[in-house]
Amino acid sequence: MLEKANTTEQALNLLMQLPIASNYNILIADKRGKMVVVECTPNIKKIGEAKSVDDGYLVCTVNSFISDKLKPYDFAKGNNSFRK
């Protein structure tokens, strides 16, 4: 995507066509300020739009799924430190 896309929209179009082999969160942003985070499993891709905050926009991601649609696929249940 980095080599082929100049905008967030182009990157999203490419990502939606790519097969996904594992669970990922991908943050995409372009120089115009358009930002999204995509939560991905091998079967589902959920796009999270940037939120309006003050006089700008904000998007963030973490090492686990935060959308209600993909929380059931967070097998670590938010515990990404692997401590017992």
C-alpha cells in the first residue's frame, strides 16, 4: 500500500482487495489529514473513521480490537503483555 497509494482512499481500496492471514489493526493516514484505522481478521475488515476533536480530527489504535463487531475475535481479551 505504501508504494502504490497516494491517498487514504486509494490505500483502503487496495486493502479491501488484499487477503488477510491474521488479525491486524492498520492505521492509514495521508498528507491531506484523512485518517482511518482498519481492524482486520481473515474474514472481516472494519473501518473506523477519525473523530472530530476541537478544531481537528483524531484516530487511534491499540493492540486489540476495540469495535464491538470485532471484540469477539480478540482472543487475548485485551491482555497483550503475555504475563501470567
